[in-house]
Amino acid sequence: MASFSGTVYSKSLGMDTNLNIITPRGKLSDNGNIPRVAYLLHGLSDNAAAWLENANLRELSDKYNVAFVLPEVQRSFYTDMAFGLDYYTYISYELPQIVSSLFKFSEKAEDTYIFGLSMGGYGALKIAMKNPEKFAAVGAFSSVCDIKAAMDDGDNVNFLEKERKAVLGADYELLPENDLFLIADTFSKKKNKPKIYLSCGSDDFLIDMNKAFSEHLEKLGVAHIFEVWEGIHNWKFWRESLNRALETFFE
């Protein structure tokens, strides 16, 4: 197992940005056993270290021969922000190029995965459904399936007005390119689709949103797994979700 923790320069963002990478033990040789790669997207209040600090990534990396890539996007909701930086472009297009230039990971779509929690669940679904040719599977846990509804929900998460405007724009509108339900409509017509695993805790404040998105996928005829078990919006649930998603995709 090897790890990288530092910064990389992003042209899309115009700055250095934090990045953590965990690789499986002894799998970076020239013997053809090149590891898969999985992008792990953090939530609203987290950063590039969150998954590393709260999940057993080193054990999972060795077990499944997968390298985990943990980027940082601040509170951007993985969008090319109306007033801010182009985080969607960075994660979707530039980051894979940066990773492939630094490490010998598989670059095949069948070996590339993306996972995320909460805000990162939204990001993972958005990125995978808009770029289905790049991924074998996507896992989204306790996802914010409607970012405008989440930003309007003052009971559970507080957003400053300037944050809402930065993501949604001056008119506070959910643009089509950021609407997960509309993205799913277009995705449903694609020939080759990555596998989809969704989860949400039964007592999570986002459960209704996740049920609605799963029902939308069903109406569109998009195959997916949606699991609900006892849990809330916390790391205990997300650790279990990651374990279940990896078992689903790799075993």
C-alpha cells in the first residue's frame, strides 16, 4: 500500500488544490496487475481528507485492488459555479488526466468507479450520468438529489445567501445541467450505462429525496440498486454503504 497526500495544480480552478490517493499494496509493478481506480467525493462539510479519516480505505484498497482518489471541491456541489470556480470540469475532465500522469492506474472505463456521500453523492451521480462512457459503476450514499431543495431547506442545513447564489446563480434557479432528474432523463437514453448503487438511511433527512430519485429511475427504466436500512446522515452509515457498494460491484 502506498499513499499520496498533497496538492496538485488545476488549470480549471487556477490554483493548487488538495488531493489524497490510496493505492493497493504491491500493485504498481509492471506485472500487468494494474489497480482499478475509484473516485471518492466528499460531502458539504468535509474536505479531501474526510474519506481517509473516516473509512477503512487502506484495507479496502488491498482487498479489491482499487486505488482511491480523494479530491476536494469546497462547498461547490460539484458544479461549474455561477459565481465561483469550475469544479465539475475539474473533477470530470482534468482530475483523471492529472491522476493518470502521476500514477499507473487502469484508464479503462470498466476499471473506473465513482462514489460519493451527501453532496458528493449528487456529484458522483451527476458526473457518472453525464459521462457514462467513462465509468463502470457509480455509488451514491445519502445523496442530495435536488440541490435547490436542499439549499431551500433551512431546517437541516444552513446556507448563506451568497452560497446559494454562487451555485444556483443570481435568479436562484436550478439550471438543466445541474438538475439530476433531467440528467437522468438524458442518461436513460444512453446505450451503455454504468451500474448504479444508491443507499440512504431510513431516518436520514434526505430519505424522501432519495426515494423520489429511485422512483424516477424506475419510471425511466434505468436499472439500479436502492438499499434502505436503519441509519442517519453520518459516517457509520456511509462506511457501511461503501462496503456494500464495493461488494456489489467487485464480488
